[in-house]
Amino acid sequence: MLYREDEKSNELLEQCVLELFKYIGFVYKDNEVWWICENGHNFQSRITNRLHGNGCPECFNLKRTEVTKEDCLAAKCPKLSLEWHPVMNQNTTSFDVWPTSTYKYGGDAKTTTNFKYP
């Protein structure tokens, strides 16, 4: 994809290219082509995926992996976070972890064996 120096030209150029793909892209809609996102990541995606608003997977994963104070284990499961063991968890806290994480963290052995997970 071509990019210009200023951001407005990039947005306009991307809109023009996407509009063009709406008219002629149906022939190549299932072909994967290379794209460059605004952060400079290269990725392959089908034209139809881009027309439906799907963007850069790397940027999506970066946004998804950022744990916020509102969405962390301490906020969502406060009783469980009281059992968090800082030494067994390599100095991470319950504020650094998603409540849906599948990584095995250490807790207080006395309480975690009897704890019923929500």
C-alpha cells in the first residue's frame, strides 16, 4: 500500500483504495494481499476482511494484551486476588494478570486447594 508523509493524505489514499476494491475487488476478494498498518506492521489479509473493517492483527493483539485496572484479576475477582503469592509469581501482582489467563500462577497452598473458582 502506498503511504504519504501526512496523515490526512494516508487516510484519503486508504479510503480511495478501499472504494476501488469495492468496485473491482470482488474478483480478487478471496486473495490474500500484503498491507501496511499505520504503525508500520506488515500483514497479509484478504481484501474482503479489510472491507469489513478488520485491521492489523499485531496492533489488535497489542491492544488486547494490555491489562487495565478495571479488567485485571484484582478488580474482577477480589477474593481470589487475596490469595496471590508475589514470590511464587515472580514479583507480578494480581493487577498484572487477566482473570481469564490460562497461565498457572502460584497461590497460598492452604486456601487454593479448597477455593471454588467462579
